[in-house]
Amino acid sequence: MRCPFCGNIDTQVKDSRPAEDHVAIRRRRFCPACGGRFTTYERVQLRDLVVIKSSGKREDFDRDKLERSIRIAMQKRPIEPERLDQMISGIVRRLESMGETDIPSKTIGEIVMESLARIDMVAYVRFASVYKNFQAADDFEDFVQDLRPPIPDSE
């Protein structure tokens, strides 16, 4: 593992243990060249996924990109970081277990929205506003209106 401080390729593992979500291994590393200490995480990757964008463009699946978009939607929401990590790991496992290596971005967006809806409705609406490309306040109003239960007729 290359040292992020000096670029030395000969670093040493000082400690290994399961990460909080138990789907990764946390390793504390030390660089003998500069004395720097840093942490790495290892995750099991079942298969290399490729995202098919709506434009037809193909790009490698990036867990970090998924995590960033979810964290933006969850910003300042009362959700524990461990719960968020579990949700992201669950989404990735679900994508990997679909049996396909090529996954449409629409499928990923729907799975993320489904997961967010179970955890936090504000984050769900925030993510949907970007995912569904809301352009005006009316778009929010229409979307939120669909979330509300119908009002029974009073006769």
C-alpha cells in the first residue's frame, strides 16, 4: 500500500480488525520512510459492476460516489453514521447480487430512493429532487403530494 504522505510503497500493517459494519476490515498502517500513520479499509467485492447511464455512457460503479450522494441527502439529518454505512453496504450487496454486471443508473437510483424512504423522508425528498431533476417548486409540491395519504371523503 502506497503511503499517502510520501509515496513510499513499503508500508506496514500495525493493526487489523473488522470495521463497525462487519463488512470491511480496518487496517492501521505505518510508513517507515516518513513515520506517517493512516487507515485503510478492505471490502469484499463480488463482481465488477458497470453503470449504464441514461445517455448510454458506461462507467465503472464507484461506491464512494454512491456514498457521497447519499451523505449529501442525509446532511444534518438525525441518522447515526453506522446506520448510514449499513444502508450503503446493503445497497451495494443488493446490486452485486442482482446477477448482472451492467446495471442501469435508473435501477441504482430507485434502490437508493427505496432505502432512503425507509430511513428518512426528508433525505428521500432531497435525493429525489436531484435524481428526478426537479426544476421548480411545483415539482417538489407534486412529489410531496404523492407521498401524502389520500384524504377520505367526508359525507
